[in-house]
Amino acid sequence: MNKMMTSLLSAAVCLALTACTEPSSSHSSPEVAKSADTAVSNNVLLAPFTGPYNGVPAFDKMNLADIKPALEQAMATNLSEIEVIASQSAPATFENTIVALERAGQDLSRVFTYYGILRSNQSSPEFRAIQKEMAPKLSAFSSKITQNEALFSRVKAVYESDELNTLTPEQQRVTWLAYNRFARNGATLNAEDKARYAEINQQLAELHTKFASNVLADEEGYVVFLNQEQLGGLSQSQIDSAAAAAKERGKEGQYAITNSRSSMDPFLTYSTERALREQVWKNYYNRGGNGDEFDNNAVIKQILTLRDERVELLGYDNYAQWRLEDRMAKTPENAMALMNKVWPAAIARVKEEVADMQAIADQQGAAITIEPWDYRFYAEQVRKAKYDLDSNEVKQYLQLDNLREAMFYVAGRLFNFNFTPIAEGSVPVFHEDVKVWDVTDKTTGAHIGLWYLDPYGRKGKRSGAWATTYRSFTSFDGPKTVLSSNNSNFVKAPEGKPTLVSWSDAETFFHEFGHALHFLSANVVYPTSNSGVRDYTEFQSQLLERWLTTDEVINQYLVHAQTGEPMPKALVDKIKRSATFNQGFSTTEYLGSALMDMLYHTTDPAKIDPAKFEQAELARLGMPKEVVMRHRSTHFGHIFSGEGYSAGYYGYLWAEVLTSDAAEAFASSPGGFYDQALADKLVEHLFSVRNAVDPAQAYRLFRGKDADVSALMRDRGFPVPK
């Protein structure tokens, strides 16, 4: 899921109000421009993007040795820019303070584009050493900005001025967001508390980096190699992919099951080797918790303790209270209330699912009790028995390239976008697997942006799937077109064969493309308007998943890998009838993580021993023993490798309520999911405005009402609460 789109470091930059944009250097002081010019001549990572499409990153010239000096130079430049803004003698105005901040930070923004690639897509021990060294320095840099009293005084003056009422709605919101970031991040503290606040931020930056590095070490360090006799139950496409993964790791002739979800999940679903299923399951779910040098339990304790101390300085009772104050949920109690409405139905459904699985195991004489590593395997057999639906059969119709074309089709119908492949070599990429498309308006031919796709897993690439931007749309200094990217970890098929994916992976592919469409459809003026509200940003991407099951996509793009025949109606009907199948498992594994996230951040850290706390709290909640958290604590990177989702993992469910409600609107419209009038409202109110409009207001403009949990419960086949 990712579904996490912003790195810890770029989040720190946004927190510090350094805008992620590439404005003209003519707006900086001569001294700043001179120092920046010197740095640019020596370091490609600092140079403005050049070439076609309004300029593109020079990924072909990216050099690890340039990262540290580029970061240091960019931070110095940005602090000089900030000093110019803060030390002005003229009274504070929206233009000379807020807009000036929006314009600042161009060099650092570019460096973070490269840094993000190295961190997420091409990590190495050498990079991790640089990351570890730079994390506290970047945090200290951020604190210098948020704790700049003169700067905050000017932002506050604009926020409290009569001028505010004369500004456009977007300008007013950008001003509020600027003020809020300062006020919520230590700007109002006394000198002693400011110093401690900054110190805590530096310590957290180091710990977040350490947590992520430990998880990646376990993902790379635990690989199960199989021989020919251990392939029972696996399809030929899985076998071919496992052989390719083994060859890549110097084990030609063997078969590798890597420690990633895209490798683990299908193996647990189909392998008849129960002992190997257990081994693969334990490798994956014990990441960061193996009691060795990469164990994260102590790191979690330190992170929670420091977060709690930091928000106490600001006057909050707990971290979650501080985190949710400016989100849609507003309070931890509201977030917990939503989860508690769904949780009882989810765990009740798990009991039904386990009973069905146990019955099949007993009927087969397996002489076992269902364990977590059996769940996917026997669930697949229940699926076949109940719906006559074989996931391996479905997979034959899910070719990665065709799914990509299906996404382009949906984007064309809803957003009027056209995707044209860029000739290889005309735009620099960071790996040969990365392909690029030009995105244009179908009617006018106007260039919208570029879309980069990095679909396959490899060593040094973090697990999961995510979307990001290398440049976001703004217009305040002239239109800046979008550079968007989707990144996945599909297991690459051997040369000449199509990469086949599961139905779940196909949904995730559409999900992440929804984020890309959110980036590409932006029509905002200022960089800050491209920021997100965590319990809302997943809504647009979750909604796009619904188009995978539309007849137009199924009939045109889901064709058999061997015969080229479209998916037969009988199989389509089975898929649609089984839409609520295994919802107990998927909802419970997600909610287990979301509930634990909130419990971690509303409990006194002094009372928390992570390993024991996870076990005790899940037992108290009634977590079925056959299911584990989707992200167990020691590899829960969403909340412990940064702060993007911390006390916010519930946001996927919050967004799913909006998704289910919006999907019902499309389903009941005259044109169904391709109703043009409703699609236009979708783009206008829910995609193009980004964070320039309060999310609750934006949704009401689209739907005419607030969403409630009933549509979600109907979607999952759960009883609708009275």
C-alpha cells in the first residue's frame, strides 16, 4: 500500500516550510544566488532540471558521492533564503512572507528527488551510512527554520492581519497551513524547551533511519532457496519467477522466495509444503524482531518515549492527540470509534472463515489446526469450493503490461489524459527497468507531465508499492508540469514471458496509479497546496481500484496470457460474486495494525515493552490467533521509520468510508463508473484541488453530503450497524 509517498526527509523539509518546487533563482538575494551558482557548477544534484518536458532529473548522472555535499550546500542556501525573508524591514505581507517561503528551497527540493530514489529504490550499505550521518543534520536544519522567531513572527502577522480576508481561498488556506506548521512544531516554546524540542527531533531522525535500515537488512538477509522437489503447488509462472530471482542472487538452478510481500503472498497461497510455508511466513512477519543486531524492539521504545516527551512540551496529553488535531478525524477518540464499529464484524467473519478452512483440512485428512501460515493456502481452497474460483486461473488474465494499458484507458475516460511512451534514452532513468510516458490532454494535446514506472523488485529496493513526485504542479511562478512516479515490487518474469500478478496485486497497481492521477490532475497555485491530509490522501487512490472490475476494463484488457482470449463471463461473474470473500482476514490484519498504532500513541511509553505490549493488547482486543497484524510492530515502517503515518494508519479505513460512499454514487449514476458528469465533478472537487480546499468541504461539494460507515459495511459484506 504506500502506499507511503513522502520520505522522512522530504517531510522534514515540508515541515520546515521549504517548498518543493523549482522556482526562478531571480527571486533570491544576489549573495544566495552566487553561492547557489557555485554549488550548481560543481554538483549535478543541485543543478536545475534541464532537457525536455520543462526539465527532468539527471538520473543518469546521479552519483552517491554527491549526496552529502549537495545536502549540505542546499541546506546552507535555504537557510540564507530564510534569513532574507525573516530579516526584512518591510511589514509582513502575504507576498513578501508566505509567497517568499513558497518560493524558497529549490536546491534542496532537487537534492531530495535524488535522495529519495537512493533511499527507496537503490539503497546500499554505503548510502545507509550517509543517511545515518545526515539524518540528525537534516533534523537540526529543520528546527532552525521552525524555531526562527523572526520568521514565525512574520507568518503570524500575516495570519492575523486584515489582509487575510482579501486573499483567495487557496491563499488563506496556504497561510493557515504555514502558521499551523510553526505553531504545532515548537515555534511558541521558550528557549529551553525549543532546544530540547530540536534535540528530540534529531534523535528521532536517527532512530527512524535505524528502524528502516534494520527492516531492509532483514528483507535482504532472509531468502528461502528451494530445489525442484519443493515446488509443489506452485504455478509455472511462479516457478519461472522464483528461478529468475535465484539466478539474480547467484543461485542458478535453484528457486528463491524473497522476503517481500509480492513473493511471500503467492507462495503461502499455493505451496503444498507446509513446513516451508511456516519458514517463509516467519521470515516475513519476524522482520526487525529476530533478537539480533537488527532487532527493532528497543528502537520502538525509544521512538515512543521521545515522541511523548516532545508533544508534552507542546501541552498535549499524548502523541495521537497532537497528530490528529488537523486531520479529518480531529481526535484519537473519533478514529478509534470508527475502527471499533468495524472490528467486531471483522473478527466475527474471521471465525467463519477459519471454520470453513478447518473443515476442508479435516476433510482432506491433513490432521492440522489452522495456523497463520495456513490461512492463505486453505482460504484459496475455500474460494475454489465456494465460488469455483481458482486464483491461479484468474492470474493468467492479469498481465502487468495489459493492466498498465487498462489504467491508461481509465485515465483517458475520467481525466481526459493520454499516455504516450517516451523513446528510451530520451529521458534519463535510474534503472533499466524504469519506463517513462508523456501525459497530455486528449483534447488540446497540452503537455501535463511525465509518468515514470519502476515495476519490479530488486536488491536495495524497499518492499511494497508507492507513488511519488519529482516535481508537483504549481502556477504562481509560471506553470510547472508534473513529474510523477509509481514504484512496485512485482517479481519479474523471465525474458520473453509476461509478468502475471494476483488480483490483489492488480488492485494495488490501480491504487498507486490513483495517487499518480492525483498528482497529474493538480490545478493549484502554490507548492503547499500539494501537501496532504493523511486520513484523506488514500481516498483518491482507493477509489481508483474500483475501475479494475468495470466491464470496459475486464473485456478489453484482461486477456489470457497464452490464448489472448478475453476473460470469460463465467469467470468474471465468479470474481464479482466472491468480492466479499476473505474480508475477515484482510480487514482484521489491517485493523490489527491500525488499532495498535493508535494504542502505541495514546499509552504512556513507560508502560510499553513493544513485544509484550503487542501481544497483550491484541489478546485484549480478541485478535484471532490465525491472523497477525499486516505490519507487526518491529517492521511497521509506516509509523516507525518516519512520522508520515504515525497515529494515522487508521486513515486507510477513514478514506475507505469515503471510497465506498463515492463508489455507490458512481454505481447509481446514469453512466455508471464512466458517467461523464460525475467524473467531471470527481476531478474538479476531489483530484484537482489537492489540499487547497478542506477535505471535508471538498467531499461535500462532490457528493452533496458527508459519508458514513454504512457503505463500507455493505462493501465488505458486514452487518450495517444501527
